Amino acid sequence: MNGTLSAVVTFALPRVNKVTVTEDTLSVDLEDGRTVSVPIG
């Protein structure tokens, strides 16, 4: 290996459980418990 370190990184995107749209917000509930909300402008 000649002193060279290497690593493999694998990213797994969480799945969407629910999408909610209101008059002013788009919210996405993820399987890992997070909720992502953005204002609709």
C-alpha cells in the first residue's frame, strides 16, 4: 500500500415518507425522522 490510505464512502439517501403542501410551505418527512420544509414564494 506504500503508506497510502484509502477509503470508500457510500451515501444512502433516506426515503420519503410523506409530502405535505400548504398555502405557504412544502414539507417532506423522511424515514430517518427528519422533516425538510421550504417556503413557497
